[in-house]
Amino acid sequence: MGWLTWTRFKCETDCVNHPTTCISENLIKTMADIMVSEGYLEAGYEYVMLDDCWPAPARDENGRLQADPQRFPSGIKALSAYVHSKGLKMGIYEDYGIKTCAGFPGSLFHLEIDAQTFAEWDVDFLKFDGCYSIPLTMDEGYPKMSHYLNATGRPILFSCEWPLYEKYFKTVNYTAVAAACNIWRNHGDIVDSWNSVKDIINWYGDHQDTLIPVAGPGHFNDPDMIVVGDFGLNEAQSRVQMALWSVLASPLIMSNDLRSMEPWQKALLLNKNVLTINQDKLGIQGRRTVNNATTSVWIKEMMTKRFAFAILNLAESPLAFSMTLNSMGLNNFTLYAVIEAFNGSSLGLYKSTDTFSCKVDPTGVSLFIAQAVASPKKDATETNFAHDASRDKVERTNQMNKKKTRLRSFPKEDSHQFINL
């Protein structure tokens, strides 16, 4: 959970004409201050992260990355110290290719020295993009960068875009991705619009059989940034993003201007029940169990016999929803106590054979938590939204900062290991 510059502030580098919105140390410090003072850190949003456009146009005389001296006069190490002094963690961006997506120096042929630089700067999170690279080499390059990060001895959460680029050229080996990366992007960049959010949700539902088995504590699929608080979503649609990202056990990385949040936007981002669903320590990615035209049901198994379920209405008109819990996929227990997640109100007890009814706003969602209060059915089989048969062995503590790779021995970087662009 955290905050990132990209979707809201893009690559604004003109601090003369745009002093409060340009990518700079002042922007990061401002957002860090607000994350502490307005309760975001207390709620769990702990990372403050730079995306593209922070570097100087060229490396220094020693081949090391350097921050733009006008926009980051104190340097990244000092900025990290400021962020850490607030109880937050510092994140940064780089690219596997020869250039970042915005044209700044990339990490290709500099993987080891860049990993060392980030560790020396006390960075806690690395977003590693894939522009200006050869995607067919990513299955070697991304694990290699993971190795170099591990070798620094500093815990650095590794965010990869490997599957996003590689999938157009060959089948992604998600077992290898999960071994090298803590979180990873699979689909196109989110933009500040309802159509973008809707497209991502549908894509994750359509590909869930591939994505769910590889998600778990320390390694999660990343549908991209939270745009609640920007310009493209109304209140109902904002609830959809928070509900579905939480059911999907997704990283919650905001990209908005925390200085100009409406009260309802802030309340939604800080909603304790929604965040509890997202941060459940089982780390199981939810599954779409019902998919009928514009209506779908999504269920996530949680600790202590709890289940989150979201009823999504993509239509432009209100939905009067009615279905038995069994038909929705809640069929392992005979009796559930249900609460409405957004406001915490109790809806009472429901047998698994009972019909559950609710109203859902146009392009909206209803989100609930069901607590099993009776023994499992004697004839119950594993529900189709469960992670896998070994889920009870899933680690109960969040290991987002621990790499899943073994420290492999890689040769030094040279031109024969990568195609020289």
C-alpha cells in the first residue's frame, strides 16, 4: 500500500511553471507529510514512490544514476531519509531497457551498479519497467535484477512489468515471475477513466485461472494504480475500484493529489473493512464466480472462516440482485453472518441455501463480508474460488519485503547476454 506519482503527475518536469505538481523532492515531501498527518500511514499506506522522470538526463562519470539536480537538489538519499523520518518507506522507478519509457537512462548493462545505488540510497521499493528492451530476454534479466537486489542485503520490494511485455511474444512463466518478483503487472497501464478500470477488471476475470494460482503472500498480481481522487471516476465507480482491487488481493498504490481529496474519497481510501479485505494475511486472490452479461460476483477467502464477496454491476441502470449463497459460490458452510463492508452494518444470518438480495448502483458495486458461524458441510467440496488444496499451509504473515528467489550466481553483465539496442 502506498502512493506513486505517475497517473496523476505523469512526467511534469517544468518546476518553474508548475512548481507544485512537477516531479521533484518537494512533491514527494508534501505527499509524505500528508500521508502521515491525514491518517494514510496509520491505515497502512506506507510507501511513497517516484515513477519515471526523476533522473538526470545522463549518468555520472562513474556510470551511476543521478537525480535531476534542479528538481532533487538534496539527492535521493536525503529524500529517503526524510521519508523514513516520517515512518514511511521510499520507492523509486527504473527500466530494464536502455532508456526509461520517458527517455531517461535505463538499467540495461547497469543492473548490478543500479541495484547497489538504490540500496546505498536506502530505497525500499523498486518499480522496474520494460520500455526500450527486448522482451524475450526478460526471463533472464528480471531474475538477474532480483539477484542483484538480494545481494545488496537491503530489503527492497521488487515490482516487475515482465509479464506485461513478454506476453506478446511468448507464454509467460508465472512460476518464474513469482520467484523473482514481489508484485508484477500483467495488463496495460491504467488511465483515469471508468472504461480503463472496467477493462482491467474484465481482463483479470477472463485470465483468473492463470493468475490466481501464482498469487500469495510475498508475490501478487498488480492491476495498477488506484485512481480514486482523480477526475475520471464518480463515487460509485470509485467504490468499484476499491472493492475489486481489495477482493483481488492487489497492491493498493494510489496515484492522486492528496492535497485536494473530497471527504468521501478520503473516507473510501481509508475504509477499514475494505482495507481488511485487501490486507488479509492469507493473501488469496479472489475469483469471479458468476459472470452474466453486466453482472458478476467475486469472492475472496479470508482468514478465520471469512469470505468477502462483491456484486458488480457494469450496467448504466440500477441492479436488483437476487441469488442463493450456494449459487454465488458460498457453499462450504451452512450458515453465515453477513455485514455490509462499506458501512459495517449487520445484515443478519443467512443459510447457504438462502437467497441473498441487494440493490447495486449503476456502474457500481455492493461489497460484503460473510463470517461462517456453523460447521462445514459434510459433503462440501473445495469451492471454486479457493486458492488451491494446500491453502491452509499458506504463510500467515506478509512477506512483501522478502525476495522469493534463491541467490543464484550470475556472470557479470556483458554484451553477449543482452541484445544491444
